[in-house]
Amino acid sequence: MAGTGTITSISAFFDRHRTACFLRQVLHERGAGDAKVGKARDSEIEVFKYLSTHSAGLRSREQIQNICEALKPFDLTQPEILQLVNLRPTNIVEIHLIVQECEARLDEARIEELLLIVKQHLGP
């Protein structure tokens, strides 16, 4: 099953960016700000801190939509797109771990192109 690469097509999944936004809202509703904890659970605060420091957690919805659009020609599945956004691979081995049957679907030039797109849209 190939994905379309759009943000709406991965709406069933919560990427790290959306999770961070959701947690920010929950923490705000519970009265937790940067300087105070309020009624927020320790685990919620720790997850939010982790996601806020992770690259995908710092991306805007528009940036994620842009990379999804750029990934369309690769005919990736929804989970593969999600993993690319969340993990931000930097080498060929990582691409092989993310893309199922990678050798059959992508040659080395396409993998390098995929890595370049990830770097351009999500940074080094």
C-alpha cells in the first residue's frame, strides 16, 4: 500500500510535532507554564520537554506538509513518511531501516535524493 505523501494521509498517526502541540495545549489547560508545573503530571512534562528538543517537535505544520509533498514521488507508505519525519535519517543505512524492501524500490541515487530532501526540509 503506497502513501500519497500528504499530511492528511498520515492523519491517523500522531507525529512528534502534533504530539508536542497536543501536550502543550494539555499543559496550558492544566495551568502549567514554562516556570510552573500546575497540575501537570511529571510524565507529561518530561515527554513535552523531549519532544520540544527533537527536530520534528520544533517543526511547523507547514514544514511537515512541505516535506510530505516533496516525498510524493517516492511512493512511500504512510508509516515510512512518519518515520522519515520523526527520525530524520542522515545516511543510507537508516533509509534501509525505514523503507521496506528498500533495495527493490529505490536505487542508490534515489536514496541519496531522499536523504537530501530530508536534510533540506528538516535540517542536518
